[in-house]
Amino acid sequence: MTPPAPWADLPFFADDWPTIRATLARTPGWLPGPDALFRALDLTPPEAVRAVILGQDPYPNRAHAMGLAFSVPPGTRPLPRSLANIFRELEDDTGIARSNGDLTGWAKQGVLLLNPVLSVPEGESHGHRTLGWQRLAAQILARCAARPTAFLLWGKPAQTLALPLLGPEHLILTSAHPSPLSARRGFFGSGPFSRTNHWLAARGGKPVDWSA
């Protein structure tokens, strides 16, 4: 559980990580496990970040949790319902139909798929929300906000965490969360994928290949 080198200078890793690491060491069965804990940061270093998608915490199902917000291992069937709704909006928005729930291809293109809480007890959603992970998330977001970036903030928790850190130089897309309980309250029809690519292209950047 070594902090990824490009992010390791964040104050969290000196101030908070030792205590959280000790807690995890004496906690059996937490997800996504030591090898995947920092996968989002491993795959998307600060200088590569072009867009940020905030989740909440890892899936509490061992077959689903893999260290990237909303992502699941390839071949997972059925998809978690929030991810299925994300793919429904992706197809409506861009015409891209995909069934592979592994979003590693997004992360490798500079889309930081960050859960503000990086661990969860197996079978217990939000079970680690009081460990202090949110301090790391705030520091990551502040670093990403040092240059213009697209922020896709789905649901009130993501918006509450990120919006105070962001200025007008960013693309800030807010909507309801894609969960089955809220997707029809503003996530469907929000067009986050095409809007992100239009903004990137307008700045001379390369659009994200959302099919990857």
C-alpha cells in the first residue's frame, strides 16, 4: 500500500495515512484490497489529469471493487445499476454503446476516476466514511484544480466536496447521481461526455475516447 510517487508529496500521506494504514491492517476483508487501493492514482498521475469523475466509495462486493470509481472488472455481468445508467447516458449522449464495465481505458486517457473514500468493509457501503479519506480527496482535487480541468460531479456528496475548491476556469458539470434512485432527476439527459469533449476540443485538447 505504497502511495503513488506522483501524488506522495500530498500532506495527507505524512499526516493521515499512517493512522488509516494501521486501521486497515487490523481490519479483515476490506475492499478493494491493498493491491488496488490507490489504482486511480497509479493510472492517472497529476500531470495527466484532464477530467475528474467523483464516485463515493468502492463497491462493497468483492467481485466488483477494483479501485476505480464506478468501474468493475472486465466480463462482469450484470453491471452495477449505477454503471448501467452511466452507459445508458453515454449511448444517448454520444451514440457509443458499451458493455465492458472496465473503465481502465478512461483512466489511462487522463480521466481520474476517484472515490473520495478509498476503502469499504466488504458488504457495508459507506462503512469507512469516518476514516478520514476525504482529506486526501480534497488535496487531490486541489492539485487537479491548479490548471483548467473538467469536473463531472454527480450527486450532492461529490458537489459538496469539490465545488468549494473550483473556479470559473474549469468545466464544472453537476447533475444527479446515476444511481437508480436519482438518475431520472437530472442525470439522464445531462450530456456529460459530449460536453467534456467539446470543452477539451475548444481548448485544443484531444477528446476522450469514451469507448476505450
